Amino acid sequence: MNTQQKPNLLDFDLKTLESYFEKLDEKSFRAQQLLKWIYQRGVIDIELMTNFSTSLRSFLKENTLIKLPEIISEKKSEDGTKKWLIKVDEKNSIETVFIPENDRGTLCISTQVGCALDCKFCSTAKQGFNRNLTTSEIIGQVWVANKMLGHFKSGKRIITNIVFMGMGEPLLNYNNVIKTINLLTNDHAFGLSKRRVTVSTSGIIPGIDRLKEDNKVSLAISLHASNDELRSTIVPINRSYPIADLLSSCKRYTEGKDDEPITIEYVMLKDINDSLKDAHNLVKCLHGIPSKVNLIPFNKFPGTYFSSSDTATINAFRDVLIKSGIFTITRKTRGDDIDAACGQLVGNFVAKSTKHQKNSMELN
Ligand code: SAH
């Protein structure tokens, strides 16, 4: 068989793996065993999977692959943040960031090579779009990061939280992202609680509704403006999914429950969206939506014409929200010295398109 056609076992979640084994006339619990080997023990050599029969091992070796993306360089920030450049094929590399904090370790993963959404303040957007990442390339970032951090050896959980805030729009690569989320939250695989997995989206409403049904993890919305005119300029996908509709989908997502609030991300752009009027307007928008706000100081990158609001302006903006009863924090900038902060990830690839992804409204 041509290697090209062999399935990569990292492209399956539990459900799809169970049907794969059933088709082979194997018991479906083989799927759980395989996930444990790969994601809990870090074993990717089929020969070492000793609870599989010799014949099953030979079959899997002959007919499948376990192929991981490859770390090609590591940068370490003064604050302990690590950024890896990860090769996904001969021409394309993406970036993954690990942010250690006292009580947690967060891995920020990418879902696409580039991004097609063209948000004006984002460095990834400037690079354009090349392709969606496969499930193996997305979950593979978590696997290789765990390996680098010594998790499989020590058994200690070092990555406690996953955020889909790297390169790309996760909800425009839905099928591969949902399988990744299933693996992250499945007890036979990485076994993280749903609250510790956060999907950040620029607001792809059909994807939000599907996520709610399929695997309701934490949701973050890149809002960045409280009126459609401004939001359509800086986050062009707003023309398809305007603020009121987007916030209705957030309300559906939380089902009105205050204990699972949506994170509203709001990048602070000097003289663009940072006035007190903007703050009051944001309060109005969020009325009735269980939410908390993360204000993100704008991270600069070469060629950008934006700059960050100053600290006094950010604090004044924050105070308006807090006084109105909205839980608000200013996100600490991490890894700025190695270009690992929000919106600074670029990878290494050649764009196929700098315009909207073909069929960008469809969920792949
Ligand atoms: N496409 C997804 C996830 C990637 S971006 C989304 O839009 O949510 C992750 C977060 O970083 C988003 O809130 C994004 O708007 C923000 N961001 C992008 N560029 C930034 C920059 N230069 N400075 C600060 N935050 C930025």
C-alpha cells in the first residue's frame, strides 16, 4: 500500500476509532486502549502496545501510520513562555505557544496554516491563508509539547489548559477541530475538563451552534468593537455575522447560565475602540449575556499602523465595565520578546490566498 493512503491514527477521535476497529472485526475497546497508549503513555511505536495481539500489531504497522508534526525550533521568553515552530509538511510550519503560570500551564494551539479572515490588527492575517490543519496536526501540537515538557516521563500534568488562540479560525476547520476537542476532553486520551479547553472565534455563528451540540467547551469571542460599523472594518467577518446575531448565539450557548460565562476578547487599539463611549456601548451590548471581558493590550508587529491604548485608558475602560457589574481583567502580555503574544504568530509558509478563504462561510 502506498504510504500516502494509509490512515494516520492521530486523525481519529474515540468514536471514529471505534468504528475503524469494528470494521476490522476487532472489539471496539481497542480504541480506548490505543488512545491510552498514544495520549497517556506517549507511546507511538505500535510494537510496544503489548495488550494488542501480534496479528493486530502487524496489521496496524502494515496499514496505518502514527505521524506527528515536527518541532523545528524553540524560543524561550524571559517570562518562561515557550514558542515552537512546528513543521506540518515540506512547505508549511505553524506556531504553538506554552505559557506557564503559578497555578496552570496553558498551551495555545493553531488550527490553520495562516488565516483567511483578515482582521486588521492581527499579524497572522497579514500572512494570508494556506490550508486547514488536519486533526493529527492539531492534536499533534499538544502531543509534541507534552513530550518536550517531560509529561510522558513524569506523568505530571504540565499542560492544564488548552486555548485555540493560535494561528487560524478554529470554527472554519470544524471537523478537525471537533475531533481534537473530543481527544482533549476524553478520559482515555488527554482527559481535560471541558472548562479547561477554550475555543476562541471571531464569530462564526453556525460553528458556535454546532459546538454547543457536539462538545460544549469554554467559548471566547473576539468582539473588539461594540458597533457594527467599526467591527466590520477591523474584523471583516462581521459583515456576515453581525454583533447582535453573534451575541444571540452566545446567549444560546450559555443557555442563560451565569456559571459558564463566555469570554469576550477586546483588543485595546489606541483611538480606535478605546473611548469611554465605546466602554458604555459594550456594557449595553453585553446586557443579559453571561460573560466576562478580557481586555487585550494590542501587541505590535512590523508594518502595523495600530498602537496599543495606554494603561490609563485601559484602566478607565475597565472601570466602566466593572462598575456595571461585568467581571473584567486586562490580559497580561506574555512572550512579547519572542513574538509569542496574541496575534503575533506567523509560522513559515506561503499563502495561497490573501483574500477570504474560498467557501469561508462553510464549515469544513
Ligand atoms: N481566530 C480566532 C483565534 C485566533 S486569535 C479568533 O479570532 O478568536 C486569538 C486572539 O488574539 C483573538 O482574540 C484575536 O483577536 C487576538 N489578537 C489578534 N491579533 C492581536 C494583536 N496584534 N494584539 C492583541 N491581540 C490580538
